[in-house]
Amino acid sequence: DLDFSNSQIKTLGQLQSIGGSVEFYDSQVETLGRLEKIGGDAVFCYSEIKTLGELESIGGDAYFESSEVNDLGQLKSIEGDIVWGDRNDLEEKYEARKKEIERRKLTGQDIGKAGFGASVEECDNTNKFLNEQLAKKDKRGDTLL
């Protein structure tokens, strides 16, 4: 676990993952740098952080009450409870994002992100190629088998 409450650190720089919980309560940290994952709880109360930047997931609880956070950045999931406090604006943004992520999963728009190993663009390119090949075969009268 990390506690930045009494540190002079302003950025997390190239750090990409924190395995446990992290506390930014009343800290000097202004930017999360390249941080993508927090494995445990995340406390942003009274911090200087305004954007979550590249952060995609929080594995535990998240505390935004009395925070300066106004941009969720790349955040996709919070596994634990969320304490919004007076941050109804942020809660609305997060709920809208969750609905959009679910819609994209259901329509197959995020098939690569869902773990099938291919991006949406790769799937689109493959489908285009296959359709072109089928059209060529159809013109020649070839069979597929």
C-alpha cells in the first residue's frame, strides 16, 4: 500500500501499476502519470488530482468526496464501493461511461477488448477482405468447398 499524504511527490511519472491500495488524501500529487491500474482502494479526497488520465481500473473502493477530480480519463471499472460524496457530476459521468462500455460489449464493438485477441479494426479489415474474396469467387462461379 502507498500513502502520499505527507510526500512532496507531484507526479507518478512512468509508474503503471500499484498492486495494493493508494492514498492521495491531502497530498501534493497533481498527476497520475502513466498509471493504468490500482489493485486495491484509491482515496482522492482533498487531493490536487484533476484527471485520472490513463488509469483504467481500481480493484477496490474509490473515494472521490471533496476531491478535485473532474475528468475520469480512461477509467473503465471500479470493483468495490464508490464514495462520491458531493460529486454527483462525477457519478453521472461514471454511470454514463459504464452504460456505454456495456453497450459496446453487447454490440461487439469492443470484441478485442473483451479478450478475443483482435481489435475492432482488425475484425473490420478481415471481414472486408473476406467479403471481397467471396465476391470474386461468386463472379467466377467457384464453390467455397
